Amino acid sequence: MSTANSKLPTENLKRCIWPGTDELYMKYHDDEWGKEVHDDKILFEFLVLESAQAGLSWITILRRRNGYRKAFVDFDVHKVAAFTDEDVERLMQDTGIIRNRLKILAAINNAKLFIGVQKEFGSFDKYLYSFMPDGKPINNFSGLVPASTPISDAISKDMKKRGFKFFGTTICYAHMQATGMVNDHLPDCSFK
């Protein structure tokens, strides 16, 4: 994903403060964060990554993103849903990801449930946007960036009821930001 702004010299552009000076963080901020995503494959990728992030910093996961891409077969939801106990043990030895058994098992469990949601709603994207006002993303731009909202509360509550793991309201809101369901770039950010 890229934006017109990402092709400009970034030294003259303003960005949100949170990426700091880390090149990877700045690239993620500039090219992905807050940009609308409607592709179920990418939504599944962020579901896996955000769930892995629980209790850790996002930069820790971003630095392992390629490791996750390899370990979780390019985020092919059907292949991940078919992972076996042997795959779990293989992943527990994979230094390219966070080797947390509960998070690995959650990714497999969530893949199966993700497929179920796709069957029920036609796509995971349609499911998520069924919670959004008028089925549209929210441009916040208020300068106030919450950790959760009533919408993330509702989505995470419904997903928990469906059996999803590691997807509480704060993780859900981070997923919403990552996939552009909500755009929380600061008002003076050049990348909003």
C-alpha cells in the first residue's frame, strides 16, 4: 500500500508523534495505519498480528511481520485453519515469531472462526463494517486517540461470544486503526 504523500520527501511532512524516528514505524504510519482495507486476507493478517501483539509493543510485532508471513503461510486463512499439532510444535521453535503457545493456538482457532464469519456474512469485512455507523469508516482527526470505543467494545464482545481469542476491546481498536475502520491521524498529520 502506498499513498501520494509517501512519494514526497518526508522531512517536510508532519506525522503523528508515535512512530518516533524508527524507519519501520514511520513507513507503517505513512503507508498503512488508518488507510482503509477491505481485503479479507489483509484483515486476517492484522487479526493474527494484533492478537500476537497482546501485552507487547506493536514495533515488536512489526519487526517480526515477515516471520509471521512465512510461519502462517502468507496468512492463507484456510491453510492456517488446517494447522495440526505438528504445526504448533514447529511454530513453537520458530524464532521469527513470538513463541507463545496460547497465541499460536489462538491464531489457528481464530482462522477457523474467521472462515465461519465469512460464510455467514459473505466476507469478514462485511461483518466488521456491520458495526460501523452507516457501514463507513470513521475519520477521527480530533487529536484524542482512545484505547477503545463503544464500537470496539461491541465488536470484541461479539467476537468473544463467537469464540475468538486474544481480541479484547483494546486489541480490536488497534485492529480498527490498522485497517482504516477508524482514522486517528492527528489533525496536522500530512498522512491522514
